[in-house]
Amino acid sequence: MPTFGAHAFIWVGDWTPETGSFAIAAAARSGVDLIEIPMLRPERFDAPRHKAELEAAGLQAVCSLVLPPEAHMPVAPAAARAFLERALDQVAAVGADFLGGVLYGNLGTLTGQPPTAKERAVCAETLRGVAAYAAERGITLGLEPVNRYETYLYNTIADTLALIDAIGTDNVTIHADTYHMNVEEPGFAGPIESAGHRLGCIHLSESDRGVPGHGNVGWDDVFAGLARIDYRGPLVLESFAAINPDLAGATCMWRSPSYTSDQLVQEGVAFLREKATAVGLV
């Protein structure tokens, strides 16, 4: 059965030892199975502290990140690999086995041109080495396609499946996101089915990043696709009730949210559980 999770940015705008502890406690109270930890600053991550808190709360964890500007992979592959390896060390230390997100680039870095064959080759070669490092630690990578306004590199599931084929290792998967799919894909069910067993995690995000069921995402199609591939991975509610300057700049969220953290989790997860139950995933 899939696990239901929530992103830490529902409760906190940044992850520090203190805000991380707050987010873990809030996730435990909410009744989700899993929390997604933003591994944006691995050098400041207190893995022993948070591992103990997760175990005490009975929570699972997955981790995610985007590369910082100075480690945009096509331009700075060595810096990108070093950053990802530091993050993977922390993922292993906290007891998680999945690192997803925009592992190939920096959100907001745009060239004004489509990706070149050389840029994509650099991404594949660099991620092949990162995947080997992850495999040694029992970690699966998830590559998240992101809309054209945030990256020029990989926008669709088809783009990202081609990257996974070029990497050529077994521990690299798709990290899908319905917010980005709503912009870039012709529908929801078909792309999800095309990912098949290579779908490792999915962000369930509304079209306005608000409460699921209150926007334009075709949720019946999303869950029909998940049911057809017999998906058993994390179903993670990703919305942002707490926003920091870095997040606002990367995602262009200039307005304050009209919803609360409790509303997101209580209404959002209940809605997602209902949809999953209706198609037999639960």
C-alpha cells in the first residue's frame, strides 16, 4: 500500500535543527506516514537528532533538494556532484533511502535557449557517478521534471525517462509532481502510465499549490494512472504554507498563502486518501 506523506514546507519555511524538530512533531500529530525533508543545506543538517525524532514519532522520511546556483550541473558538474554526495551522506545518516527533486540543476537558472545535447550529456554522466555513490548507501534517486518557467533542462516525464535511460542504472527513478504536470503534460494518466515501475515518488500538488481538490488538477486521472501501474510508493502532499526568500525566488510564490498548515494537511490528505481508496490503492 502506498504511504501518505507531507512536505516539511507545509509547516516551516526553512530546515534547521530547530525548525526540523518542529516539522517532525507537526507531521506526527497530523497522522501522515512520512515527512519529506528538504536537504537544501546538507552541511547544516543534524542527522542524529532528526533520526532519533523520526524513530520516536514512528515516521518514515524521504529527502529532496534542488541544486544551489553555484552547482548548476551543466555548468559546474564537479560542484554538483560534490553537493549531492554531501547530501547523500546525510540521507543515509538520517535513515532514509530516497533522495529526489531537481538533482540536475538550479531552479530559476535559465539560458533563454533549449538544453543542448552537451548539457544533457553532462547531466547524464554526472548523475551516473552520483547514482553509484547512492547505490553504495542503499539510496534511490528520484529526478523531478519541472515546468519550463523554473528550468529549461527536463520539463516532462518523457524528457526525464530519456535521461534515466542515458544514466543506465537501476536506482534512478522518476519523481513526478502534479503541479508541474498540469503545466507541461497533455494529461495525467498517460504520463504516469509511461513511467510505470520507474515512478519512485509523486508530489500531489494542486494547480495553485493549495489544498488538493480546490484547483484544476485532474485528480481522477492522476489516481487512475497510479492504479493502472499498481503504484506502491510515497504519495506526498507538497504545498507551501511557510515560505522563505529562497523558496519564493525559486517557485515565484509572491503572494501569501490563503490557507493554513492545518487546513492543507487535514483537508488535503483526507481528499487524497479518498481518491486513492476509490481506485483500490488503499
